[in-house]
Amino acid sequence: MQLGMVGLGRMGANIVRRIMRDGHTAVVYDVNEAPVRELVDEGAEFGTTDLAEFVSKLETPRVAWVMIPAGITGKVIDQLAELMAPGDIIIDGGNSRYHQDIERAKALAPKGIHYVDIGTSGGVFGLDRGYCLMIGGEREPVEHLDPLLKSIAPGVGTAERTPGRTGETSTAEEGYLHCGPAGAGHFVKMVHNGIEYGAMAAYAEGLNILHKADIGNRDSGDSSAEETPLENPEWYRYDLDVPEITEVWRRGSVVASWLLDLTAAALYAEPTLESFGGRVSDSGEGRWTVDAAIDEGVPAAVLTAALYSRFDSRGEALYANKVLSAMRKAFGGHHELPKA
Amino acid sequence: MQLGMVGLGRMGANIVRRIMRDGHTAVVYDVNEAPVRELVDEGAEFGTTDLAEFVSKLETPRVAWVMIPAGITGKVIDQLAELMAPGDIIIDGGNSRYHQDIERAKALAPKGIHYVDIGTSGGVFGLDRGYCLMIGGEREPVEHLDPLLKSIAPGVGTAERTPGRTGETSTAEEGYLHCGPAGAGHFVKMVHNGIEYGAMAAYAEGLNILHKADIGNRDSGDSSAEETPLENPEWYRYDLDVPEITEVWRRGSVVASWLLDLTAAALYAEPTLESFGGRVSDSGEGRWTVDAAIDEGVPAAVLTAALYSRFDSRGEALYANKVLSAMRKAFGGHHELPKA
Amino acid sequence: MQLGMVGLGRMGANIVRRIMRDGHTAVVYDVNEAPVRELVDEGAEFGTTDLAEFVSKLETPRVAWVMIPAGITGKVIDQLAELMAPGDIIIDGGNSRYHQDIERAKALAPKGIHYVDIGTSGGVFGLDRGYCLMIGGEREPVEHLDPLLKSIAPGVGTAERTPGRTGETSTAEEGYLHCGPAGAGHFVKMVHNGIEYGAMAAYAEGLNILHKADIGNRDSGDSSAEETPLENPEWYRYDLDVPEITEVWRRGSVVASWLLDLTAAALYAEPTLESFGGRVSDSGEGRWTVDAAIDEGVPAAVLTAALYSRFDSRGEALYANKVLSAMRKAFGGHHELPKA
Amino acid sequence: MQLGMVGLGRMGANIVRRIMRDGHTAVVYDVNEAPVRELVDEGAEFGTTDLAEFVSKLETPRVAWVMIPAGITGKVIDQLAELMAPGDIIIDGGNSRYHQDIERAKALAPKGIHYVDIGTSGGVFGLDRGYCLMIGGEREPVEHLDPLLKSIAPGVGTAERTPGRTGETSTAEEGYLHCGPAGAGHFVKMVHNGIEYGAMAAYAEGLNILHKADIGNRDSGDSSAEETPLENPEWYRYDLDVPEITEVWRRGSVVASWLLDLTAAALYAEPTLESFGGRVSDSGEGRWTVDAAIDEGVPAAVLTAALYSRFDSRGEALYANKVLSAMRKAFGGHHELPKA
């Protein structure tokens, strides 16, 4: 089956590679020539930096998978829609907010163009490990895409079968799932990332507690002004090997996970983590997950705490902290000055 | 009535001043001569830097109020107990953890010495405003202390009477309360401070949101790598006058409070808060409040978040944040470096 | 000066009463006749249930203060705008989200009608205590409204002057403040309410810790399956009088506040709080404050925890909790059943 | 090599089975005869309900692994110590708080008895999957135990080798790790469980957001009094299949983990989770992890939120919620009654 790919960044290019490995064909487009040429060299049937030419090379019904930054996705989808015909399918495989999927599907419907949103997880490992695909849209176009989705997804063999499941496998067991109408794919991917934030923070906080388990040995010296003295220093005299601890948890423990695998590898490679500055970015999904929780009126304390810890890591609480110091000075008389 | 005061720091000295204003007498002790001389000049009947002499000047039953740093309180109480007699009263008016009160009362009981713990709130304003007193211990010695407690407390006239209360005033309406047996005073004071942390953080976070309400006007430039772009910059184009806002809330609003009064004054005096470094200390009470909540199995999300925000302000999440960056690099490929 | 009031619920009616006390005149409108008649009886110069008639009675430039539920505010403002003329002023004094203010001001601008948003705090006490007013809009119409705003606000005498302030009082000291352009009033009021959530939760959590300080005396019996046994039961044997504790904090303590005054009164009136079900509502402002924090990328852990505790109080975590139990059963073998 | 096992509950018995599979021998003890007989039938060399007899059958240096409830562990260890000789080894493989390990090791040292604490993760799956072992104690006895530990642990083949690791495997790669001196094993296990709480809650919260993604379709009817109306109901009209979503995430996604495997299995077996009551227990480790974070002064917002959500699930916020309702009534006039 043929796939048209718009955007040959790492994820777009690797999805193309993965389907070609399975015998599918690909027409590829990018604004830059280099990645286009590279994919053609690797076997894509046609490549171009001209969007109209790209569309003209697609077999009908056309399948155009858009894999570009969220900021320009809308514009490119509009351009594609101008060039496409009823029955064609546009896929947004990027990180759009699902609200936009709902609007785009509505806007494309009168033209007879199908819109499918696919939340794609897998990161830099997707080429080999496969991509987990969360899909929103109408049933027919999603079914039409099935052969491609099956090739992109990891495949049932990449995990042990869930106990209790018997008979034919569901697509979820292959690693792709039609979650619901327009936006459902990005909605589920959004919550997936929200969970990812929470799980990451759970490990990070726990490792920090291990890391500082030697506080009973430290000279409390200067810190005495800022912290209450430790009541039981004899409880905090461990010099723990955090990299080895993450390794030991990989086997047999309740917290074994792919994130832990990655953490163990990162800590093995650089035990001190000294190359990192400690300022942690956040993309939209973590924020949008919290927005959704609030709209739904459900508590999401863990996911939100994980998000805020990233804001904090970037110094965004500074003004609030100065307000606290100002209050403390006002009623307690102590002035918490900047460090000399 | 006579009060013996051990420790003439700001709070100890001001408590002595407050009771002398009301016609009580004071015997005072400190390790340093200067504050002793100062208080004697102001009318204390006797002052000394010798603890045994201090005890010898007290009328029986002796009343010794210990107002010194928590770290040395235990030792001084032991010394006092050696010098005192059955029926005497030792008051710990400092910031001991209430566990210690329970132990000390038990240790002093066989000697017939009464132990009273008094959590004291009021800060630098206590001399004029009075001190709010939360008291633990046996009924008899607490009743014996009543004339002194009444003088130290703010007095019923310092707030409007609570609607519904009629007839004779309770001591709570004067600003002092016998809360229960040994430790109850410091327990209630501990939770008081826990609430204080939470309320302070509520203001600080809210003012931070006001402070950054101009983000839609800022050049997103560099931050684009760290944050998702603002979806609706037109919603964040306010240049708000935070000092004036804290002032306007002082009258008629639901968040009017003494803490807000202090905040408004601090922001009026230094609108930019530039003299503060943003590292916020924590004393023991906020931590102990959370420990108590966990022991009791009751959720204390707000009080704990307030405590953690202080830890965060001192950079204590740094290692955790590096772990997050290491994970993000592992699955996403982006390396969050230290700032150049 | 004349004020037109649209909506005679408690707050609308009391604002009218407050300005009339100061010698201003009022034209009033409501969909129901009873409150209209009541206000006319109390001295309003004209009352009607017909919006066109209401507008016709206003002196130019007309001032129409809309004080109705947020859900219908937009529609009524549209109707008013049809009936009004360039130079007139429409005030939204309700609880609109500030996004709507920005849109409405933009929509009314071409007609020359001024739009002013006023966040109003004060609740059931506003008539006597005055209303704290947070105002957004253009400078000229806000200045025009000054005499009315001054009458509605509490007045400078209702709190001690902030130390350091000298000379002429600012309007903030009267209890009203022009915060910025359209939406600024409701933005500041929104954050005000967010702070209110946080401060309320701080007290509530602290009182809960006091309330359960007797856990060491309770028969742990049944709870043993759900909780780890208490390590030090002797630390939790206090039977604390929570109503009296809230009373004692009202004088001299750092947590004295109007909210505490109300809490002390409520606990005095009903010490057990048995008439309350424990399900706590939330209006929009707490949610919108968190949305704003997230958009701005600033941490608001306390305000968010306060919001989530309300969601939790309504059972909204039930499904999440069942998921936790399902996990626990899977790896630990224990089935957490519904209560018999 | 010979292992003595004290306590034949599920974990004790399965550890015995696992070492016997590997050719080691076992002497077993339990207060109940049935499990003793069962293990002897399965090949244990000796079994008894008499502790002295148990000790007498052990080869020197004796190895006694205590695997009994934390509440009685201390007493049994004391009894064992009376019966044992210098050079013998007592292992606490249960869930003791690490403080106790520190004390016990100190108490046993003068007798020449070695104390080793082993945090054991694996739950009901340990027999087949192996147990992850986190070990505290002196180097020599831990090295002496190596053959047994290797048999109990999962083994290096149960996970792919961490990229970058070459040459000989470390014991961490086998699934067991000597973490440090007395208490280090239980300390690391404690934090492990703290992380487990956080990760579990991350999934649970996320699935709850998915579960309620249909709120835009629900009749808001009754809830209108408690919640602000949904601004964009069209964003919440998804009827998501949560069991299938957990399945799809098992392959290729960033949140793949053993906990997710278990969740997918549980949701497949009972999609509605109706057999669960929603009250979630907590054992000590989650609490102790937070205590440690607070002692160390490091923020642990996610781990703490996870703990509090369990307290909340058991109704422990009820009093706090009533306080909130009482405040709301006081300033807003609305009485939040119990449900009829």
C-alpha cells in the first residue's frame, strides 16, 4: 500500500523506513531537499519539495501523513486540502492539540476529505521498536489505513500476551488502536504524555531521596539558617549508588518499566548527570492533560505536581518565593538576602 | 505576680516588658549581660547571668519561662529542674517539638515539678499586639499562671467579638487557651504554623500569577525551546500593579488577613522585592505538621505543597530535575544543557 | 450620581442600597417584579421589568451595571448594547471569565459603548462591610464612575492604614482599584478567588489534623487492614477543642484573618459541623486561576491542591481509586472490596 | 548452600521453593504446622514449629531468613539471637522500617551475630519471575549469602542488558544489590515503594481523565449546583475504551511498564472494576518515604500526592471538607447539606 509522508524529520523519515521494510511504498515530501534525496535513495518511489507535485504522485484515495511541527500543521493541512479530492485521507501524526482535530475534521467534511489524527509514541527508538499509535477519526478511513498502521506499530510479538486474552489478537495488541472520532487519538496521546510526566517525576523524586540519603554525614554548617537541624542524623548516613539501584530494579521489581531501563542506561553512561543543567522543558501535552482534568472536574494531583516541578526547575517560582521572604521578614524580622 | 524569664532574646524580653506594663514583676536571666542589664533598667526586679542565682530569687512556687533556641532548651530545663522544688513550674515557651514536651513532663513528674508548654505566636509585633498563647499541661499549674497569661495575650478588645458569643468571655477570646495535657500547646502551635505556611503560599502563588500576567507581551524568543508557545497571547497582556492589588484586597475582600496586611506593607516599601534572594527557609513546624498528618493518615496536600515550595526555592530538586532531563534525552534525543 | 442596576439578586440589590445610602440615585431592573418593587420602596427612583424602559430612564452617559449569573450575562449585554448610545457605559459586575471581557470590549468598541468589568468581593457581608472592587476597562469611563465606586467600596477607615503610606489615599486604600484594560478586573478577581481556595484549604487541612489528634486513643481494630499501625500512639492522645482553637487564633496570631473569623463563628454555632455533607462545590474562578498559571508556566501547587480537594470531596477520584485497587490486587493479591 | 526460613507465608515459602529449584537446601519454621509440612513434602530437609529446634538444625554459620509481619519481627529476632552464636546471620526480609535495622544491627553486634536487611520486591509473581533484592549490612555476611541471593533474584536473562554495559555482569544485573550498611536495604526498598505509589497514581489519574472524557454528553442536571458549567462540551464527547487503551500502550509507548501490564490484565478481566470499592490501603513504605524526603529537605510532591490520594479514598478529608462548606456558607450563604 502507498503512503504519502509530509515532513521528513526523524519521526516522519523513520515511519517511512518502517513501512518500506514491510513492502509498502512511499511518496515523500519535505521543504528541504537533503532528507527527500535520502529517502529516495533508501527506496521511496518518489520525492519532492513541491507539495502540489507530491499530491499529484499519490494514488487515489490519497493518503497524506503530515508529520511536522504543530505550529505549521494547520497551514499545511489547508494547502493539502486544496490539492486533494473527495475520499482522500489527511493524517495528522504530530502533536496537535485535539481541539484542533475536532475543528479540522469539521472543516474538511464538506469537501469529502477524511481527517485522521494519530498520536504517535516511540521517540528515537521507534524505527526498531515500532510506534504506539492512538487514532481518532471515522471508521472507514481508519480501516482503509489498516495495512500501514500494522506495519508502523510494534507488533504483537513485542510484549507477552496479556493473561486472559485468547483467540485472535486485537489491533491494540499489535500496538495501534482506533480510539474514537476526530481528536480521540490526540486526546489519548495527550493523557499518555500526562502519565509519562507523572511516572518520570515519581522516579526522579525517589532517586533524589536516595541521592541525598547521606545528609546525616554532611556538615550542616551554613544551612543551619535555612533548615531546621536534622533530628536523627544517624538515619541519613548512606552513600547510595543510584545508577546500580536503577539497574537492580529492572528485574523482578514492581517499578520495572521502559522509562527505568532508559534511566539506568543514562545513569550508567554518566553517573553524575553533570552534563545536565537541571532546567526541564515541557511540551504542551502535560499542560493540556491538566486542563482536561480541570474541565472534567477530576483530581490529577500527581500529573499536575509533575508539571509544576518542571516550571519550578526553570525558576518560575522566583517571584512567589520573594513574596514568601518578604512576609517572613515582616512578621519574623529575618531578611533572606540574595546569595553573595 | 512574679515571672522568671530564662532567655532575653526579642520574644523573651518583650514578654517581660508586656507583663511589667500590667504591674507584674520579673526576675530575668540570660547568658549575656547586656540584655539582662537592659531589662533591669526597664524595671525587672532582679537580673543575673547565673542560673542558680536566678532560681534563688524566685518566689515559690517558682515560675520559670524558658524562651531559648529549641536546640538547647532540653539542657537548660534539666539544669533548672535540679535547682527547683516540688510545686514549681517550668514553662517551655519556645519552639520545641511536642514529642519532647511529653517526655519532659514525664521526666519531671516524679520530682513534683510541673511542666507547661506554650506555643507563642506574634513575632516582632507581639509587644504591642500581644501574643497568642497555646498551652499544654496539667490544669492546676496552668490556672496558677492565669494572671500572667492574661497579660501576655492580646486581650479580648483586639478583635470584634465572634457573632453568637454572649456572656462572659472565654480565655480563648483573650488570646490564650489551655489546649490539653503536655505537648498540646506545641501541637496546636505546630499546626498553626503549618496553616501559616499554606496561607502564605496561597498568596505567593496568586501574586506570581498576577506578576506574570504580561507574558503575552514578552518576546518568547529563547524560551521557545523550553515551553510550548502560548495559544492565546492576547489573554496575557496585563501589566498589573501587584502592590496596589494587595492593598485593595485589605478592605472588604474575602482574603483580607494580617498576612495580607504585612504583604501590602512589604510591597509598598519595596515594590520590586529586589532585596530578596528567593531562597526561603523553613523552621521545623511546617515539617512536623506534615509528619503528623501522615501519622494520622489525613491528607494535607496544601500544607505539604507549601513546605515543598520552600525546599524547591533552595534548589533541592536539582538532582531530580537532572534525572528528568536524562530521561528526556534518552527517549526524545534533546540534551538540556547547563546555561552557558 | 445615577446608577442603573440590571439584576436585583442579593449582590445587585445591596449595591443599590449602598449607593443610595450615600445619596446616589438608582434605576433598577429585574425579570421578577418583587425585588424591583422592594428597591423602589426603599428609594430607587425608578424600577421596571422591561429592559428597554430601564434604558430609557437612564441619564446620559448611561451607566448600566449588570449583576446576573454568568451564563446569561452575554445575552443581556448584547440586548443593552442595542438600546444604548455612544458614550454609555456597561459594567459587568458578575463572575464572567475575563476572556469574555476582552471579546465584549472589542465588540462594543465600534459602537462607542464603553465596557467595564468589575470583580466584586464581599459576599453576604457586603452591604455593611462594603465591596472590594477590582476594575478593568478604559481610563475615562472608570474615572467617570469614581463617585459610585467610592460609595460601593468599604472606605479607607475600614482597615488601619498600611505603615509607610502617607499623604493622600489611593483608591486601593478605599477598596477599589482600576487594575488595567478590559478583563483586568475579572482577572484580578479570579486570582483573588484562587488565593481564597488555597487559604481556605490551609485552614481546613490544619483543623483536620487537630481534629484527628486523638487517633492514638482510638481502637485501631478494623482499620488495621487499611493503614499501617501507628508507631507512636502516645503522640496522638489529644482531644482538642477545635472551635476554641480557631477563636484563640483570632487575636495576636499570624494566621488571623477574616476567613478565620468566619470559621470561628461557624464552629461556635455548630461545633460538630454535622449539618454539612462534606461535598464542596467549586465555581469557575478556582479552575480558571489554575488554567492561567499553566498558560503562564508558573507553579501553583497550593492553589491547585485546594481545587482538587474539592473535586475529591465529590467522589471524582473513584475510578482512579478502583484502578489503584486493581493494581494492588494484581501484584499483591489483596482484593479491596466495597464496604458491606 | 543451606537456608533457614522463619515464616512460611506466601513470600517465605516461595523463596524456599526458588532456592530448592537451584539445588540449595532449606530448614523451615512456622508457627503453623500445615505450611511446614507442605514445604517438607516439597523437599525441605527439615521443618518444625519449634524455634529452638529450627536453630539446632542449621549448619554454622547459621543463616536464618525472617519473613514475618513487621509487627512481630523484632520479637522473633530477639528470640533467634538468644539461640544463635557468633558468626551466624539473621536476615530480615520483611517490611521493617529501616530505623529498626540500624538499632538491631547495633544490638546484635556485641554478640557477634550479623544482621542483614533485605528489601524484597516481587509480590505474587516472585516464584516464577524472581525477587528483586535490596540488601543492607556488613560486606562479609552479604558476600557469604551470595549463592542464595543469586538463586532468589530473577537473573540477568530476565531483561535485556542495559546498553553500554559490557564484560562481567554486576549483581545488580542479576537482580540483587548490596546497597550499604544496616538499613540500606530497607531504605532503598522504602523509596522503591514510594516510587511505586507515584507511578501507580500517575496511571490511575490518567485513566480517570480518559474515563470521564464523555462528560460533554452527560446531562449536567444535578451537578449544576456543584460545578461550573462546562465551557466547551464538544471537547468531551469521547466514549473511550480504557481497557484497550492500556493494552495499546504496552507496546512501543513511553509508558510501557510492568504495572501497566498488570493494569491491562486487570481491566481485561473486569472492564468496569465494579468489584472494587475504591478505598485504597497504604502500607508504611509510602509514608516513610515522605518522612525521609521531609527530613532530607527534598521536595517529593508526586510521591506525597499519591499517598494523600489513598488517604482521601478512605474519606479522611471529611472533616476538612465540612470546614470548607462551613466557610462557604458563612461568606456565600449557600449550605452544602448531606445528600438526602
